[in-house]
Amino acid sequence: NERGELNSLQIVLLHEMGRFNKLINTVSSSLSELGKAIKGLVVMSAELDSMYSAMLTNAVPEIWAKVAYPSLKPLSSWMKDLDERVLFMRSWLKL
């Protein structure tokens, strides 16, 4: 509003954006580390090995599920859903 106060929808959006940013950063950094481990540049930790195994079975890796929204979807559908949610947040932010 004119006084710079946020309305309730803006507060929800701000909160959700924080959660999604944390999730996207976790996905990005863990994928980067997994790529390095596969190339032999870093040691494959138990967490990365678990992540790799989950991806082979089309499951959402536990490291991502810990910071993500609840979902029973397989990894392929989960990634598509994540992309759609981020696009929705971006469009909502532009309003």
C-alpha cells in the first residue's frame, strides 16, 4: 500500500519464495557435487550415493525431500511440478 506495508498475499508469497529458493539452491548444489563425484573430482559421500541411487529409481532424493513441499510423485513428475510452481511464483510476483 501507500505506506509500504505488505498485504497478507504478499507475505505468503515472500515466505514461499524463501522456501523455494532454499529448495532450488539445495537441488543445484547437490547436483553440482554429484557431477564432481561422478567425474572423480570429489569423494562420493553416502549422501551423494543415496541421491544417485534415488535418481536411478526415479525417486526424489532424500536431501531434496527434506527441504521440499510434501509430495508422493516420482522424480520425473516432481521436477515438472517444481518447474511449474516456480513459474507460477514468478508470474505471481510480476502482478
